[in-house]
Amino acid sequence: MNTLNADPSATVDGDDHHARQVFSGHFVPVTPTPLAEPELVTHSSVFFKELGLSDDLAFNEQFRKVFSGDISAAHKPMRQMGWATGYALSIYGNEYTQNCPFGTGNGYGDGRAISVFEGIINGQRWEMQLKGGGATPYCRGADGRAVLRSSVREFLAQEYMHALDVPTSRSFTLYVSKSETVTRPWYSQDSHSTDPDILVDNPVAISTRVAPSFLRVGQLELFARRARSNAHPLALEELSMIVSHLIEREYKSDINQNLGKAYQLVELAKLFRQRLTSLVANWLRVGYCQGNFNSDNCAAGGFTLDYGPFGFCEKFDPWFQPWTGGGKHFSFFNQPMAAEANYYMFWKAVRPLLEEDAEALEQFDQVGRGFAEAMQKQIQKMWATKLGLAEFNPELFEKLMQLMTDSEVDYTIFFRELSYIPEDVSDLKKSFYGKTSQQIDEQWQTWLSSWRDLVTYDGNLAEISKMMKQTNPKYTWREWLIVPAYQQAMQGDYSLVKELQKVLSRPYDEQSQDVEDKYYRLRPRAFSDVGGVSYYSCSS
């Protein structure tokens, strides 16, 4: 708020809660809408400790007010006003404006996410954002609220991804209203409908998520589009300002500040490419599918952001897609291509700032042209590590993918059991959903022998097994185990949320036998084709 431009049409007091077009500026000052009768569901003890905060703080009255939306309780240097930002939408490299309510694209942005704090803690800059904090000018006619169901999912998912060592926004606190509800479409019990088939009253919640910034590729695009169309006299300057802000918030320690601006942008392109390709390789490693990897869901800092229609692959399917509106183009194994499309939009947005420096521009373009190759290298490196190999073996990998598909293996359990470096296929069968024929078993045995020969050749089996167990988690996100947690939470019982938080915070560890019996098992057949469990809409 100190270094960027506010929307010149914004109100002075932040009372800006109705959908409208925003034509310029980097943010809109806006006050959150407090929850009625807020109650703490949970907080991240891990992150509190990292920040040097006491767990008791989550129960403090003033603290609860601020992080349940009553920012009037904030003291200086915090302001009694937050900020929301606009962004553009691109899907697979195609620019969209038509589902903006104004048909112009000037209504896309943080419809229910309001940042309230930015500060440096232990040398690290963090921005704190209330999700579900009420309507903003970007709400497109909606109420700006998040329901407890989606808030529990996002809170737990961020905790889990951090524990997996996958770059992500972080969970801080989760408060629920004891009296305020909203009605949302959802699925009836055991529904097999693709789309939600009933309306459900949901408790309203506010979760606080934290990151160095919440800058998205779509945000850079918005300013590039304004500059391209000469939307206002400061358009190109505001594009330059937002890109400088990105470097300051996300890349400052990695980019030599003595470089000229053009060459800082070349370095930015290299670093973002490295982060984004590494991120998507990590997603594939742990079975994560973003579901809706548009440019506005792609963090320009190169971390996982916006846990809406996401899911984790259980029964292996390269085309796994948890979101009913996502289509094959955002499916599990198509995520590298979606990332490349988002990177292209980043490249296209930043490029106008280099047009007066031909040499820097050529270097910048060269970085962009190398994305697909960089992505392939990251993925092959990931698969080699996941399989305990010194280098990627294409033939071995292709045969494995076919066998995993034919045998309907559980993605997480299979790779965890493989981490013990078994000699016989029977040791892997606890990960199989289907019964295998003698012919398939023989193919598995042949594959195992070939793989073990490579692993044995590469080094010490005990060390390789240990490394594989640090790469292949034992415990994964299983939606059918998450559903009871948010259902109980809706009744005021948060114990299962906290239990999941604890289990998912140690995904690579051997835990108790009770935890293993409950969480390390195949998905029951009853949950194989159920709306809200096997797949879900984006309703949240």
C-alpha cells in the first residue's frame, strides 16, 4: 500500500463491498467483513513456531478479531483497512474476458480474499490474507464468503504440502462463525451426480493464508493488457511497478540489484522458469492435481496457490481430474503443459518492458523458448529420484506406467512399497485395486528384476531405500478421509481436523499402528464414484 498505486476510484474508508469495474491502480483499499461470533477451529502450530509466536495468541481476543475480519482491532503500524487486487484470466494461453460480469475483464480479482498484514519476521517478508473476508469490488455479485468445508480443505492442504516439501502458501489460522451461514450447491449423500444436486446451509469461515506475496501471473497480465491497449496514461508505468514489486517480494535475494532493469528481468525469467518447472515436477511426485491451473491460479513466486478444485491421485490415472469443470487439459499428467501456457503468459506480459534493449530482449526470449526442455529435465530428474535411480530410463518408465495402469495401483502406496526395494511382485500387491492375471504378474516380475538390477548397480540398497522413503510419502490426502473431518467441524467438533493436521504434518514418517491402519489403505469401493468425494465442483 506504500509503494504501489491505489485505485483512484476507491473509497477513502475502505467501504467498497459491491461489484464494480476497476480501471487502474494496483489494489483497492477495502475493509473485511467480520464473522459473527467467531470461534477458532485450528491454527498452524508449526507456522506459529516458525514466526516466533505463542500458540496462546490464537485464543487472544484482539488477535481473534483481526483474523476473523474485524480489522478495527488492529493497532499501528497495521492499518484498519486491507487491500484486494485485480488480475486477468487466461486459460491455456488464451485470454478471456467474457465471463467477467462486465464483459471487459475489469471485474476479475480478489472477490473474497483481502490482505490485512505485510511484515518482515525473522528476516522473511510475509503477507497475510483473509480468505472469505467478505465482498470486494471484484466479487462479481457474490457474497465474498468462504464456507467451512472449503476452508478446512485449504487449511489442511497447505499444511500437508508444506510437510511434503512442496512450495506452497501457508496456513495460519481458521475461524468459523457460530451463527452466520450461507447457502451453497453441493452433493447429496452418496450422490453420483456430476454437478451438485442440493443446496446446503454452510457455516461461514475465514482462513488466513500467508505467502511472501500473492502476486499471480494473471496480475502481471492485467497490467500488460492495460499497457497494450493504452487504457490510461500510467498503464505502462504501472506494469513496470508491479514487475519491480514482484522482484522485491519474491526474488530480491536471488537477483543482483546492481544489474540494469532489463537484465534483472532476464534473471527473473530464468528464476521463475526454474521455480515453476520444479514445482510442477513436485506436484507429479506427490500425486497432486491443481485441477484449474489458469494463469490467475499460478503464483508468480513459483509456489502452490489457491486450493479450490484440487485433489490427490489415489488409483493411478494419468488423466486424473478431480474438478468436474476442469476437463482433460488440466488433468494430472497435463499439468506441465498448463504450466508452459502460464509461463508463456508471464513472458508475454513482461516482454514490453524490454523492447528498448534488443540484446536483453533476445536473452529473455531465449529463456522463454527453453521452457519445455527445462520442464522435461525436471520431470525426468523427479522420476529417476522417485525410482531410486541415478538417471532416468525411458524404456523402464514407459513399461512401469503401463503396468501401473493395467493393475490399477494406488499411486502413493505403490511407490512407498517400492521404496523397500522388493524382489517379488507379491510385496507390491497391497497397492493394487484390481486382481492381476498370471501374465501381468510375470510382466511385473520382469520389470522388477530389470529395475532392481539398475538400483543395485547404482549403489547401496539401504541408502537408496532410505532416500526413496524421503521422496515417496507414506501418507497422502484421501478425500474420503477429509470429508468426515469437515462434516464433524460443521457440527462444532474439530477433533478430526486436528488429527488430520497431525498425521499429514509427518507424511514421510512411520507413525503408530493405529494411524497406519486408518490412513495407509486403499480407497474403499463405496467411495469410487461419489460426488463431493471422488470429484467435486468448485462450489466453495
